[in-house]
Amino acid sequence: MRLWTVTWMAVATWLMGPLALRCGAQVTLAWNPSAGPDLAGYNVCWGTNSGIYIYTNYSVGGESRDIVVTDGAARFPATRIAADPRSGLAILKVEATKTPFLPLGKSSDLDTASLVMTIGYPLDLPVTPNVGCVGGFGISYRERYFAVSHIRANVPAQRGEGGAPLLNLNGEVVGILESSLDGGAACFVLPIEAAEKVHADVVRFGEARPGWLGIRFDKSDASAEQIEVQGFVENSPAAKSGIQPGDLIVRVGGRKISSLDDVLNAAFYLTAGEEVPLTVSRAGQDMDIKVVPGPNPLAGVVVPAPIFSLSVRIGKP
């Protein structure tokens, strides 16, 4: 009983606080305005002096047209400023002021069994909260991979909740709901840090700019605690950096590496053209090597995330 009391006290505090949001904005889409909009999802928004920005997932806002954001009775035309199929994120903007917003937290502060909640619009029902806990973290599921490690939340994911925020007990957004798991009993969630990385790229470059090193690893090392460099893609940034086959990867851009999944996750946060420090172990000695990632050669051909689609109706075929 105490667990639920603590949970709802925290939620109530968040809803009543000075930064409280009546949770977000509901986004509707229409392929053809005369056909009428279809409810698409629930989303995370934050404000600046120049307008309101909304994080949602790619399936909601990545390729749609005539996007309308509603907040109660108010309706705002929305402009898509970014669509990143690699992460499964879309970023929208509406011209509005004094709109409530959600504060952002850190998914890195979560542990397995941390209490979390989502708030969304299942189909055309009123706003609906769901409470659960973090079941784990991972970059793959059944031998298929996300572009970045995801939160696996043991929170029911209902139809129409694509893009819903995952909140910690301080009412802060720690992730964006992307896909359902186990028939909707749980969900995969994009960490807020990954969304912020895409957003930072868009602010600086006008688009997501994933980086690439071109290091080859042995997939059989997936469960190893030390990841050994096997070789390089010809003429890749790593091949010209001073890293050698046989080196053990210790850190990438400050992120500790203890598994192949850690390498893949760290690679997501690389930015093409921006120098990144790598720490390798060679003959028992740690060495720091600086590498400038190149453009990711697969950036334009990535199948839109998530690897498993949440059942969200986004418009007329």
C-alpha cells in the first residue's frame, strides 16, 4: 500500500507544481484535410521564446502531413523540424506561448525496478496514466537491434500512445514511448538523452548528424567484458586514427565499454565531424586516441525505428 501511496503523491506533486503540464499535446494527422484527422498519439513538449517544440515518435510525425496539435480546445498547426528514422524520433514546432510543458530528467538515473509511469491517449479515450517499473535496458531484442540502447518499461502500452512520455517520480521526462512488447504488457522507450542528441544536432546543423568510426568487432565477443578491435573498414576514420587491431576498447566519448552493446550504444552519440576521445588498452596500458567520426554511410537507408511497431493509427493509406 505504501508503494502506491508514494507513487501517486509524487504524481500529484508533479501535476500541481509550477512546471506542471496537463501532460502534453495531443497530435492529430491528416493525409488529406478533407478526410478529417486521425488520432495519432501523445507527446512531450517544451517551450522557448520562439515557440513550443514537441518530441514524438517517427510513426506519429515522421512522414505525416497537415499536423495539428491540440491542447484542450486550442488547435495549433504544427511544423515538422526533424524526422530521424534511425532513432525513431520526430520533432514538431507550434507557434504558441505560455503553454505548459514537461521538465526533462535523466534516464541514466534509472535502475532496474525504478518506478515510472506513462500518460497518454489510448485511441480516443481521455488522458490515461499507467504505472509500472523499469524491467531492464537493452539495444537488441530477439537478435534485432535498435540504433541506441532502450529502456524496457514494464508499463502497459495501449494503442494510440506512441510518443507518450515516460516519467520518473519527480514528474520528469526520462524517455519517449516507441514500441510495444509482449502484446502490449510492456514497452520499449527511447531514452531522453538520445532525443536530446538528435535535437542538439538539429539546432546546430539543421538535421540529425550521426557519426561513424568504421571499427570491426567480432560478434562472438558480444558477451565478453573486454571488446577487441578486429580491424577497420578501408579508409574509415578509425583506420586513420592510430587504433590498432588487438586494442581493447575501454571508453568511447567518456562512456565506459564493457560489452559489444555498449560500443553500439556509444556510437549513437557520435557526431560526424566532431572529435571524440577513445580510450584503448594496448599491452596492458591505457591510451587516449582522438578520432573525428565521418558521416554514417547508413544514415540515409535506415529502416524507421522502432523494430517493433506500436499499433498506432496515423492516417489514411
